Amino acid sequence: MDQLDSLYHVHIAELNRRVAEVTRRENFAGVVIHSGQPHRQFLDDMNYPFKVNPHFKAWLPILDNPNCWIIANGVDKPILVFYRPVDFWHKVSDVPDAFWTAHFDIKLLTKADKIAEFLPKDLSNWAYIGEHLDVADVLEFKSRNPDAVMNYLHYHRADKTQYELECLRRANKIAVRGHKAAKSAFFNGGSEFEIQQHYLAEISQGENEMPYGNIIALNQNAAILHYMTLAHVKPKQRLSFLIDAGASYHGYAADITRTYAFEKNRFSELIAALNLQQLAIVDAMKPGVKYTDLHIMTHERIAQLLIDFELAHSDVAALVDSGVTRAFFPHGLGHMLGLQVHDMGGYSHDERGTHIPAPENHPFLRCTRTLAANQVLTIEPGIYIIDTLLNDLSDNAKQLVNWQTVDVMRPFGGIRIEDNVIVHSDRNENMTRELGLD
């Protein structure tokens, strides 16, 4: 028996417990979770790739079937209304028969617009959870994504069950294989497009199965934080390679980044130095530590690297206070990871949804929580040569930048190193490293 079988039993019990607690507290009879519906492309007869509601896939790994529904009150056995139409145009999903099916009362829906026949007769005190509020209106739900329920579920989503942790490990294991294949393709002379194909072939997942669009950036393209072009033409000179690529397992995401230099040089030394700092930041994670404090500490470490590699001068405090470090490292340290790449709940500090935003000077930080056991986060410091940000520095701050070194580093683009880490009560589990990616 797969380990997931026994872990899932505890997982579904926890989800039922959460639903029972929040519906009792908010006086709801239960929740009705909609997997979603296809979105039609504008002026076309084709749909966009279907993306399932993350609240739905928290319960079971049905990722590609729209028009499904979960009906749960936390006490009775939850009902899965599984969409299985009569259709000769498309492949119809098989009736579920997997490790999770024993935990649901499964009913088959052949026509999407007949779902009302399967729902509770009186929906006045049931909460609809999903994207399609127009459908909820037609069905006469009075409560659609109620804040109190959503805030509670999002807050607790940070507390991963053992089943979820195992799914995240398996997603990382798949992604690590892809990263190794992509690294080989880079050093063997592949274009960005070719490297992407090697990655996808190695992990056996198509682009629509991936948790996000991979970033495959050669040379100066690595300075574009969300570079998505995938050039077919190989660069005349091969300097650097940044890959930000993940994988999925049962709907849970891996999100890993590595940067490589084609030759041994000052840029490769900077990669090695940032790698050591990244590992030190991971070591600083533990229950009770504020993620915001880790982010601020990262800026101090980045400042020291800028001094060590003569990208800037002065002292650490001056480089942080002047905004120089933000020009070289403009994004957040990382984010929560799970059912979504940027998992919900990163700013939630209690079950009521009390929101603590990112610090004013660090608006792109995606998590302000205090760390606790069983949380999963990414740690992804970076150093980039982004001319628009450097040019926007104040005149005084510009005087702290060593522009000659910036000119030398500019063709390499930038560096980002990202691992996926589980916080345990007594240690950190760096899934990415422990599963074999240096």
C-alpha cells in the first residue's frame, strides 16, 4: 500500500474537522465546493486550459475535470458529484477508483446544468466556494465565498497535513529530475526553447500540467524577473542560465530556481557566494521567527555580497537604507507553497483574516506570517542587474554603486536560488536539496 493511502485518511479527517469547526462557528449547514467551469476563448469555439479551484483539489486530486462538486458539512461522509457526460467529441473521465474514493459518497452528473438535483434542497445556509458566482446565483446560494469561511480556511491552509507534505516532497522529486536535465541541456548548447523541452520530457508533464510557466533565461534575459519568451535562437555567446521551474503532484506544487555560469569566472563566484547565503537563511528558519525578519536579514546579506564583489561600496546599513539593495534584489524572499505556487494565507495572522501587509519599503514580499511547524515556504534570494531600477536610484544612492562592475556583470543578467523548505518543530527539511539538487 502506498504511503499516501494512510496519510490521506488523516488528511481528509482534518479537512472535515476544519469544515465542521468553521460552519458551526458561522452558523452554516456546510460548504459546497465547485471545481470550476471551462473558460471559452474570446471569439472562438475553444476553451482555455482548465485550472481547478484550489479549495476543491485540497480534498482530492481531481485536477482536470470541470463541473464537479464537493458537498461537505464536516460530520457526514462528504459527497462528490462527479461530472461524467455522454460525449463523443471529447474523452470522458473514468469513474473514480483511487486511494481516496472510499472517503466519498460518489454520484455521477451527466449534464452540468442538472447539478441542482444533487445539491441540498435548501441552500439558504450553505456556503458556495468557487469562482463562478453567476452559477451560484442561479442555484440561489445566499452565501458565496463568505469572508469568515474563506479567511479561516486560508489561515489553516498554511498548516500542512502529513499527506500534503508527502505530495510536496514528490513534486520536488519530479522537479529535481527536470532541473538536472535542463542543466545538462544548457551546458550542451541548447536554446531556451530546447532546454524547456528537455525539462518537460524528463518530468513527463505537459505545459498545462505545470504549476506555472517555466522561466528559462539565458544571459541577460535572467534579469527579467518573469521572463517567458523561450527563444528558439541560441545566443552567440553562452554566459549564464537561470531556470525557475516546478512540477505538480496531486495538485501540489514544487517551485525551484537555479542559476549557472557557463564558465568559471567572477559571476560563478557570485553564484557560489549567494548560494551560501541562501543556505544560511534557510538555517535561520524555525517556529516563532517572523518571515519579514528573514527578508530584512536577506537584504543585509545581499548588501555584504555587493560590497564583497565590488558592485557597491559603503557599509551594509547605508546600502539597505538608501535602497541600493532593493535595486539589486527587488522581489520578496519567497512565499508559502502548497496547492498554489503562491499559496493563500501568507498575510493572514489569525483565523479571522487579520491582514498584516508587507513592509512599505518591501511591497513585493508575499508572506508576513510568523513561522510555525508544518508550514512550507520558498527561500529565493537574488541579485540582478536591472538597469531601470538602478537608474531610478537617488543621486546619493547612485554614488554607492560601482558602475564599472555593474557593466561587467550586466551581460550575465542575474542570479536567483530557490529551495522549498518544510519547517518542523525541531529542524528544517530542505526538500529541494535533500532530494538531490545542489
